[in-house]
Amino acid sequence: MDINQAIVSLVIGDGCLYKAKGKGIRLNIKHSPSQYDYLEWKKKFLESYESVNSVKVYETVTKSANGKTFPQKTMALYQTRLLRPIHEQFYSQDKNKQIKNVIGCIDNPLSLAIWFMDDGGILRYRAKHKDGTHYFRKPPMKLCTQSFSYEENETILKHFENQFGFKGRIYKDKKYFYLYFDKENTIKIWEIIKTYVSQIESMKNKFDLCFHFYS
């Protein structure tokens, strides 16, 4: 995929583009210690493009609402000429991500895998054997798309079906929407993304039940 698709793939989930004072447009991606290997994988992925000048990673600390602090690493790219057109497509006037202008960039297994590794996950359902011991059932998947409206989630599902051939449903937690994929469609997703998930140890842990049941 081209560099524009690559940046959209990195931003649509965990990443963000914003205007940094005096430095133009900046790409920022943060991960906690348990996913530092995933951040390093993203850095190498971005640096594989000749048009990318310099990707920096530095240590940061995030403070929660209750005052607790958490260590993180941040990957940053300052390259306004490259990032500005994507920023203009991606963000509305209220600075929220909008999907309609960029969803077409998620059109290949790698871009889909990044989105699911960023915002996806498996739902763990436990059951009990007759002897009282517990086991996990075959897991469905979800994709956390809470930053998008119901209509935007419909757009995402329609694109997934047209582009990749799997279907999902829109669910809602107390306040926000997310996407749910039953076991049949989870298997279809897994077949598309597993090559990339298997390259990163933290992602292998995140999707461990998929390796157990579907590989």
C-alpha cells in the first residue's frame, strides 16, 4: 500500500494527527509497556517508506483522572507536507475523526490487521465441564469503534463486507457503539490478519484464543 494508506491505517485506531504549535502536523502513537514491541513494529513499518524522513520514539508519562501515572512510549512523525492532506480528510471541524473520506484506504490485509490489533480484540466466554473445571469457548471478535457514530459504523460494516467478505453487527455499551463479529465471521477475519498478528508477541497474547481454536 502507498504511504497515504499506511498513515491512515496507523491513525484510524490508536494514532492521531494534530497541529503541533510551531511544528505543523504531527503523527502521534502511544503504547504502554506491554505493547512496546508493537510500537517498534509500527516504527519499522513506517520507516520502510522512502518518503518518511525521521520517526522518533521517546518515553512519556500519562496521568489518569485519579492522579495515577502510567509509563508509555510515544512514536512521533513531524512531516507536515506528508501529513496535512490526510489530516484534512480525516478530521472534521470539531477535531473528531471521520470515517467516510478514509475508509477506502482499509483495503488490504495489512491495513485491516493494524486496525484490529489497535482497536480489536476477542471476547472471552468461560464455560464449565461436568467435573467443575472451566474452559474457554471459541471466541468472537469485536472492534472498538466508539469514536464513530451509528451511521459511520454502518459505513464501516458495509465496507468490510464489500472489500473483505465478512459481516458484523453494531452493538452499544452504556454510551458508545462498537462492532461485533460472530464466530463464523471471526474465522474469516482471522484468516486475513493472522499473518501479521503472529509477527508481534504482544498481539499473539492478545489473540491467543484465535491461535488456539482457529489456526
